Amino acid sequence: MKLIFATANPGKLREAREILEPHGFEVVSPYDLGLTKEQVDVEETGKTFEENAIIKVQNLWQLTGLPCFADDSGLVVDALGGAPGIYSARYASLDGSGEDHNFASNIDKLLHNLQGVSDRTARFVCVVALILPEAGIKTFRGTCEGRIAYEPAGCGGFGYDPVFIADAYPDRTLAEVDEDAKNAISHRGNALAAMVEALNH
Ligand code: ITT
């Protein structure tokens, strides 16, 4: 079965393919259908991961009418009151210290805001929203518990992976584990596993 993934983030696309293809799902990028970044990159005006995932998937559904899903995800840091949360991709751009989706500026801001803070507990959250013709919208939530490192390490993954130490791999950052190992325990891996379960029933 083909599923269109409403994302402009190549890291998410790569991970979703690795997670879903072994289960027999072909993950298609909207760009492969000839859609443009302007069409795909809809404004995320929601106040929750769920709302934003639904905004993204409904936009793609209106454009294609094909089975599709979207992912809204981010990093929730306890000592920062849950920030950057749904603003994870835009964290540094909120105060002009970097551009949208600039992973290095986002990490710099995060480490700066946690200077001198010993409570480093955090989690990644991912909400996947799925639309199948005549089946409405379903959402699936996955989390990955961990803590924020004191400095970046590793070059795998994307986003905040170089400063996130998952509880499942306590001696290295997620950017230092291989992709299969990340997908086996990640927020996205968990949310997509729940989606697979629903699709198979
Ligand atoms: P799309 O909306 O086009 O899918 P996006 O990157 O804008 O791409 P989000 O609005 O959901 O997606 O923001 C997710 C951000 O959260 C992402 O840019 C990273 O900064 C962070 N993030 C999410 N999952 C992550 C992961 O697995 N590893 C590291 N950082 C992650």
C-alpha cells in the first residue's frame, strides 16, 4: 500500500521509510507527485502536536485525495516548562537568534537556556495523523524519554539528536546510535508502529 507522507523534512522521510517499508508500506514524498514546497509546507497554527499533525495531513489530503499521513513532533524539556515543544523547528527563530529549521542554532539556544541547570530530563514526542479514504482521521502518539547532554556529539539523525540521550542508550546521544537502533525506540518509531497496527486491523 502506498502512503503519502506530508513532510518537507528529509530526516523524517528517511526514518519513516525505514520503519514502514519492512511492513509492506511504500512511503511516497509529496514532491514525487509533483507538489511544491509551498503547497506542502502549510502554516502550523495549532496549539498541540495533534492539531498541527491534523493541519498537515488535511492539507495533503485536500491536494491529493490519496491515503496520507503527517508527523508533528518535537522536544519537551521539563526544566524549560515543556519548551521548545511544538516550536522545536522554529525555536531559535522565535527570538531571532537563528532561522527556522536551523538545527545548529536551535541546539545552541537550547544549551544556552539550560546553562547551570542540573535537571536535564526531556522527551521527544511525535504525533502521526493518518487519513484513509472513507475512514476519517486517526492520530497515534509516541514518546521517547531521555535527557539533554551538556554538549553535542555525533552526526547521525537530525534536529536535536546530537544533544538527546535516550534512556534506552544512556551512554551516547541519539546522533551516535545507528538509524535502526534509533527507530526501534524513538517517538517516531513508536507512533508509526501504532499506525501500522491500526492499518493491519
Ligand atoms: P514537517 O512539518 O515538514 O514534517 P518539520 O521539521 O517542520 O517538518 P515539525 O514542525 O514537526 O516538523 O518539527 C519537528 C522538529 O522537532 C524538527 O525540526 C526537529 O527540530 C525536532 N525533532 C523531531 N523529531 C526529531 C528527532 O527524531 N530527532 C531530533 N529532532 C527531532
